[in-house]
Amino acid sequence: MAQQCAAVTRQIYTSRKIETTRPSDAEQRLYDGDGLVLIIRPAQHDQNGKALRPSRWWRLKYRYEGKDKMISFGTYPEVSLEEARKRRAKARGMLAKGINPSEERQKAKREVVVDQTGEELMFEVVARNWCKKSRSGWEENYYRTVVGRLEKDALPVIGRMSIREITPQHVLKALRIIEDRGAIESAHRVRLHISQVFDYAIITGLTEVNPAARLSRALQTPKVRHMPAVTDRAKLFHLLRDIDGYKGSYVTKCALRLSVMLFVRPGELRQAKWDDIDLEDAMWNLPATELKLKKAEKARRKGQVHTVPLAKQAVEILSDLKLFTGKDTYVFAGRKNRPMSNNTINSALRSMGWDGDTVTGHGFRATARTILDEELGWRVDLIEHQLAHVVKDPNGRAYNRTTFLAERRAMMQAWGDYLAGLKVGMDGQVKTDS
């Protein structure tokens, strides 16, 4: 005899209601009647603030043969309110015919969990499909990184296993191998990718369980590492002197000097183009599409620039460098009109005896931020603007990158003067009216 869904107080809601109900410290439930419920779990995030797993899950409560049952319909927003209602209607139709929706789903999975070649749909197949689906929203370098991590650390252990047979112990075995080689941070990253693959498998109806979701608690805690940076005046004095005495490539020497002076990200510096640099106006208009931003954010900021004012010392360096690479596309041109290698700056620092625990190319950003704030007294929001970090106004809107241009010109010149003075042994202190 057909069983009916358990009676639930009807509370029809809209997608807007879902969007405005944010995760809290306690589990929340939004009911849509006839057993359909959206469970909103407390959000969990990794150390970088990224969500570890979906927090909104569709469930259908029903009774079958006198027992309470529950079936998953996937996560929101991947499964919309409209789609969840369609699945509810389909499940209720099965119940009307005396069919258990959960058992019917398991039966269907046993029949269709095969790929086009007839092989059982294994973790590797699902993982590669997830990577392909996600690729459009990723930077190409990040896509290669994710694929590389899975191929190196996950697929050798669980790649040939069925997506439905993998247990937390199987995943933990792969992660322990990574930990054993001392790569604690990598173990956490690989766990996150495996968990994302299983979330994708749940959404596409291949499984209902994510065995990697809670394993971060079983892993060693990675040590917090800050980018090595020189913030001590005495050390910075010696570093500047060593850079001036660098015996390698002249182009590399200019890159080293400008790394300290402009404190942009290493990738942004090495890919600087002459077309974006205006020596007469002492300005480098760096296209927003070349900043370290998510793909969607780059698309939103298309046509915008991040303005880097050039101190007179930077203009002098670039004017001399233009005699050597001015005919190339890139300011720091390598072979075949390509930008210099991303290892060039750090390799040059190592060749001068500066180890990776003391200074890196990226660490020059922290050098400038610390000294401009603590020694030279410049406003933190101006420094953050110049670092191309997101700075918001009192209404929560991100400031335009050309904001406070006059003030930032003065700050960058003060920084150039400080470095020039420090290098010749002077105090380097520059008074400001900021």
C-alpha cells in the first residue's frame, strides 16, 4: 500500500528567502511542505576562509512501510528551489506506486555507475570531470596545480576505486603518505580537492557521502608561515648595497632594485610591459586583468588599471633599462621576447648569499608595508591601495584603483627617497604631512 509523506507545517518560501538566511552557529531548517526541507548547516572554512563544504542541503522526509525515511536531493544553489520541488514531486509519485525513492535511486546507481567505455565510474574519472567542469572559473595555472596535486597524491591511492566504495580510511591513507614526507600544507590542500570532488559527485547523484569532509581534524596542523621579509633597517641597508653590487644580468639587477622600490607582486613586475609605462608622467598603469585576482573579478574589472606612481629613482632606472629592452614587449625581457623567469629574482638573491628564510621577492611587499607604516608614518589605507589590496569605503564599496593618486605619488617618492638615503648610510627618515 502506498505510503504518504509525513505531515509538515507548510511554509512555502522563495529563493530570496533562502539567500537571505545565512548560516549561523546552529543548524537551521527551512520547510517547503510535503517533507521537503532545506538544512542550513554551520559554515566551515579552511585557514584561507574558503568554504570546506556546501552548507545548504536539500532533504525529503517521508514514511515507507511504517518507517521514517530521508533522501538527499543535493545542495543549493546547484539544485534550485524549483528543481528540488520537481524532485519532491517525482519521489511522491513513486511513493504513490508503492516504490521507495531511496531504494530506487540505489538501484539506478548500480545500473548506471559506468562510464562510456563500460568501466566502473572510478574516483579518477569523477575527479577529471570535476576539473573540466571547474576549469572555466579557474586561472590556467591553478587548474594545472589542482590536476597535478590529484595526479601525484590522490589518484595513485584511490584513483581506481569506485566513488561509492571510498571510505574516510582510504582517503586518510593517501593523506598520511603526504604527511610522511613533511608536506603538511599539501596534505590539507589535497584533502580539500578530494572533498570538492565528492561534493561534485553528490551534486551529480553519484554518491551521497563525502568521506573527506571532516578529515582536516585528523591531519597535522600546518605551521603558520609568513613570507620572509627584511624589515630591520640594518639588514635592509646591507641588502640594498648587495643589490647595487650585483654582478649578474643588468636586466635582473634593475628588476631587483625596482622590486624593493615598487613592491608589486613578483609576477606583476616580471610581466611589466613598456606599453603600460609612461615615463613622462611617471606612472605605470597596470591592467587589472594582470593583477592576482579571481577570473570573475578580472572580468568585472576589465578595462580598469592599478596605478603605480613612479618615484624619480624608478624613472631613472627604467629610462636606462629602456636602452636595453625598449624594443621588446616586456620591460624585463628574457629569451624570445618572453618575460624573465619567475625564479629569477629569488635566484639572484640566493646568489648574493640571502637565503629563503630571510628574504624573497614577494617579501619586499611586507618590507615596504611595515616601514611605510611604522617608521615613515603613512596611512595604512594608502599603503593597502598601493599593494593592490581591496580597500572599502564606509559603505562597503571597493575604492577605485586611482583613488588618492596625489597622496600615493607623494608616498612612493618618500619611499624612493628613504631607500636612496638608507643605501648611502643616511638615516633615511622622510617627514610626511600625511
